[in-house]
Amino acid sequence: MDGGLFVLVWLVLTVVFLIIQRTERVKKRGVMFVMLLFAVPLAWFINLRGAWGGAVVALIAAVVMNWLFWVLVGRYNPVGSSDNIRVLGMDD
């Protein structure tokens, strides 16, 4: 298993899962579609290298890291809604 490839795949998958995790419910389907655009070239690259074993290990590591983030931070700080955002102007 190539260490550099493992770190690259782990980092990309961790960021993709984190973005999906911290997206509000209304926008989640669109964000998943956009993140799929990252997954297709990544799968092509992994297939080109023939490193599916390392990719599976990186996938498991990314899922574990995102689960830990959700347990330690995400449960106590839920994703807000864009309807609740109030912009303060000069008159406020």
C-alpha cells in the first residue's frame, strides 16, 4: 500500500464527507451531486493505479474520522438553517 496515495485518498474523502455532513438538510442533495464530481475522478485515479486495497482502507479511515467529528463536535453544534441568519446593517 502506497502511503502517499493513502493520504491523498483519505484527505479527499474526509473533506467530501465533512462537507456533506455539515450541509443543511435542504441543500444536501445538491451538495451530494457536486461531491460526486470529486468521486468520479478519484475512482478513475485509483483504478489507474490499481490501488483498491489502499483506497478501501482510506475510505474506512475517512468514515471513522468523520464519525469521530460528529460525536465530538457535530452533535452538540448542529447545522443551522439559512432561514435563521440575520444580517446586521447600518441601522441595526
